[in-house]
Amino acid sequence: MRVFNLPDLGEGLQEAEIVEWHVKPGDSLAADQVMVSVETDKAIVEVPAPYEGKVEKLFGAPGNKIHVGAPLIGFEGALEDTGTIVGDLATKAGREVKATPAVRALARNLNVDLAAVTPTGPGGIATTEDVKRAARGGDSISRAGQKGMRAAMARNMAAAHAAVAAVTIVDDADIDHWPSGTKPLARLARAIVAACKAEPGLNAWYDGKADVRTVREEVDLGIAVDLPDGLLVPVLRDAQKSIDQLEGLVAQARERSLAPDKLRGATITLSNFGAIGGRYASPVVVPPTVAIVGAGRIERRPVVTEGGGIAAHRVLPLSLTFDHRAATGGEAARFLNALKADLQK
């Protein structure tokens, strides 16, 4: 059997989860025919056949995680396997359960019969979690480890929270004059571009290890997009010139059809959480960016007019969280002033 291993998917990704097989054992494939869809931390990727051949074995079922370089699919042929799993995969008499020596040792220590374990690893291999679950007598409540985008979000948020000296300042923009049909997301993007020109210090990257801040000229705006299975931040390149592409970018993010290069390189970020709910927030600044703008829920609130009266105007709450290692309070305040001024034009 000729074994094809999961190839390098780029972006330093080490594993992927099988979403759907498009082939089954016995199928004859043409070179470059899509075999399987896998989900990484950032996108759903279709893996094509490396050559033509007849499928003999699938290593893993939907929901299984496969590490880069591990067996993915086997083709009929006389060549030796190229992705043999290292370790003792001997099976017990009776029900077949494969496991590595480390997993077998854990099962012995926990007095777990491997024949009673339900394997969830690639190719039907029992994992340490499978053994622990069997030792607990199975799960009495619904529980699942985070994976895909949620796992990536957990790692990124924890690392950012530990590294960044975050400070948040807030203000309100009176937007009662906005014409009917104004799209808040696009209007916010335009205002962020204006604020970056007024105070460039927040449109920057900061290298905490080298203590180096790089102020960027182009505004590559990251847009936080909420999805059922996590958070994606697609990047609107050179936002001043591409605001008309914003809706399409967000739509692609929701469809999980963005290429990996569309999800990196932001110089500043916008979280329009008010479209869901909430007034103010302290969004997390993810290095190497220096700042993130939060836009709250637009609602009518009492304001003092220029004539000194009280009127009900549409108000947009603004939050600006910045990394105090790389930006001063004065820079942040000037940025927020410029943002508010542009929104109130």
C-alpha cells in the first residue's frame, strides 16, 4: 500500500481535523481530485489526490485530528507504507483496539481494559483521553475539548493577555446626522483610517522581545467576525482604498473560504461587537498589533445640543484598547479624538 501523509498546510499549522471525506475505499481517483476537506485553526482546506490510483484505506473519520506528516489515505500499490505509525500497535485478542506503548502503560496504571475503550484517534487508535474517559466510567455530562478556531482563539487570547499592558479609554460619537442607510461597519473603517493618519502611532506593530515599534503607513484593518465555532479576523488590505470590498471580505470569513494570507498582517483591529450587543468593552490586543477599536450598540440617548438643550440623538459608544508598552496615553487619546471627530462629520 502506498500511504499519503497529511501535507504541510502552511502558516506553521501542525494538525487538522477531518471534516468530510469525498472518497471511499475502492474509489479510483485522478490526480488533483479532491479527496478530503480538513479544518485547520484558520480555514477549511480541500486536500487533492497527489497522483491517480485506487483508494485502499482511509486513516481517520470525520472529527478525527490528523497531525502533519501522519497517514491520511492509502492507495493500492506495491510500495511500502511511507507513514507507518511508530510504536507497538498490537491488538488484543477479541475486539481490535490499537494503541501506542505509552497509552497501553496508562491503561495498565488505571486498570483499564483496552477492549472496553472506544478509540477516537486517527485510524482507530486509542488515545490517552480515551483511556482516561474509560477510567472515569464514561462522561456523565456533555463535554468536548475545544478545537479548530476555538482552540486557536483560546491560545491566542491567553498569550495576548499575558503579554500586553492593556489600557482602555472610552468616548461617545453623536451620529444622529448620519444619512439613512449608512452602514456602520464601513463608516467605522473609514474613520479608523482617518484616525490613523491623525495619530499614526497606533497603526503599528510592536516586538516585545526586541522592544521595537514599527509604525505602518498603510492601514491593514483587521475585522473581528463572530462565527458559531469561534472568531476569525480577516484583514482589509490598504483600507483607505478598499472599503468597498469590506462586505465581501466579511462574507468570505463567514463562509470559511478565505485563504490563510487574508487572515494575517493586520496593523490595527476593529471589533464591532455592538452589532450583537453591549455598550463598552476592553477587547484584547493581539500582538504584534498595538490597538483595537471597539464599537458598541448604537442607541438613542439624551445629549446636550449646541444651544444648551437636551435632545435624543443616536449615539455610538467607542472603546479603544491599546498596548501601553508601545503607545502613550496621549497618543491613544488623540487617536480616539480623531476617530470621534471623523464619525461626527
